[in-house]
Amino acid sequence: MDLKVKDEEEKERAIAEIRRVDGVIKILDFRGQGLQVTLYHQNSDALKRKTELIRSICNSPEPIVWELDFPLSNMRMTNTDWKIVQNMLEDARKSLEDVSKSIDLSARTVERRLTLMKERFVTYLQGIPNFKVFAGLSCVFLVCSAEQKKKKIVDRNILSKVHRTELANTSSKKYSTFVMVFDNLSEADEVTEWIRSLDGVESVRMGIMRELIVVQDWLRDEMSKRIAPV
């Protein structure tokens, strides 16, 4: 979801409330009024309910909502798998030896289960950059292109033209997001206008990153529910 808080002075309160919404895993806090929220949902009704809840928290006009594609997994996680993931939630680079000691398993078993979960698309790693220490501006672009053929061309043009693109997600049928680094605002504005001029682009939103907030509270609760008591 991409939306704006009506009153910037209420932004800190709004973020605190959004963190408590079931399924929210990531909040991008932009300078000014802008926010971008990533969340899981069970079905279309749940998405509609969560969208309206977050919109009302921010007292925002209608937000932009789009879905991201992830590879489907056909693996059913075991109790052991849930324990491994739970143990590594705070530190994905935790040593296998430390994990094995915490859950009373051999390091070999932990490594084997992690490899299987990775191959079956059960888990994935995501870095958490600290935008406060970045030199220059880190900007997130939300580009709307409704026509599929033109969208693919637009995505390729942006990725080939802007060499300081740190992250991109083009899996949505209509929207693409790009994280880019610039030396100054003038440079970011020039790229915004260039993207807007591309054939097939219907709209462009650019937000200057202030902070990436990773939310794991509900994920911890979900894991606890799935781990059978000893």
C-alpha cells in the first residue's frame, strides 16, 4: 500500500498503530506525509478490511494497493522447521552451531532443513539497510503502467538507464517499485520526469526514504501457534 498521512504531525502515532495491524511486515517511512506498507492477507475480504483500517488510521485518501508475486511453496513445514526459523528471526546470519544448541538439534540437521526450506521457497532473506547513514538521497519510485507489453519495456528501460538502482520489484501486473540512490534532489527530480515521459507510464510517485521499519510482532505470534509444546 502507498498512502499519505493527512497530518504529518500525526505520522509517528499512525506508524505505531499500523505496526499492530495483523499481517504488516514492513513500513517505509518517507520524508513528508508519505508511507508505504507491505502486508500479508488471507483473501480479498481480508485485504479490503486491512486497507480500510490502515487508510482510516492515516486519515488518508484512497491508497494505491497492489500485489507482489512470490514463488509458491508446496512444502509443509515441520515443528522442527518452525523452531529453526523462530530462532533465526532476529538474526538470519546466526551460526548453525548456536541454532542447534538453542533447539537441541545437530548442526547438520539444521543445515539440511534450512537448505530444503530455501530450495522449496519457504523462507527468504531480506537485508535491512540503514538509510540514515546513506550518502545522498535514497528514493523509492512507484511506477504505474497498465499495459503489460509497455510495462515490460518501461521496466527494462528504467533498470538499464539508472545505474544506481539498489532494489527493484516488477512482479505486479500494473505497478513497479525501484529504490534508487541520488547525490541530490535535483538529480532525483530529473529521473522522475524522465520516467514520467516514457511511453506506457501512467503515473509516478517518488518518496525520499527516512526509515525502513521491519515489523515482526505478528510473525512471532504466528510461529508460536505453530510450534507444538514439548
